[in-house]
Amino acid sequence: MSITDEAFKMAYTDAISNAAKALGCGADIWFDKDRTKYDLQQERAQAAPQSAPAQPDNDMVLLQLIAKINACKTADEVTAIWNSNPTYKSDVRFKDAVATRGKALKGGAA
């Protein structure tokens, strides 16, 4: 082991840098580059809504379906529209249109 005239300066620099690390100095330099599990969860949460496929204007399609339902001449036509559009079966407006027109056609009123 050799002693150099720089030993005091090296020890002082090492002590200052270790103390600064313990206090968190310099953490802001590396903070953005360090990824944690919390960052990944946040990225997934933000990406989830964006990953949904863009759908056409559902209200316009729904209004067209309701117009077709109202134009039906038989209850079988209403049933066919109901069965061919499973996406809208949970929509209250679609259900009401099918039920109303179905009752009107079964009751004999046009």
C-alpha cells in the first residue's frame, strides 16, 4: 500500500460524496431514469382507456335501429333486429323500442 500526497483530498472527496448520497443529493438527477413498480402500474392505468377501439357514433346507429324497429310490419322482424344486434341489448332505449313495437304488433295495432 502506497501513501500518496492526494490521500487526504481523496478521503475528503469520498466522505463528502457518501454524505451527500445519504442525504439524497443528486437523486433528482437519476430519479426520472429509475423505474419502479408504481410507475408501471400508473402507465398501465393510463394506457387502458386509450387501448379501447374507437367505435362509430353509437347514438346515430341506435337511432337508425329504432327507426327500423318502428318500421317493422311483423313481430318476427322486430325479433330479428333484436337478435342481430347483441351490442345494444343492454341499452334501455333499444329495449324500450323493441318492447313497445313488439307489443303493438302482437296486439294488432300498427
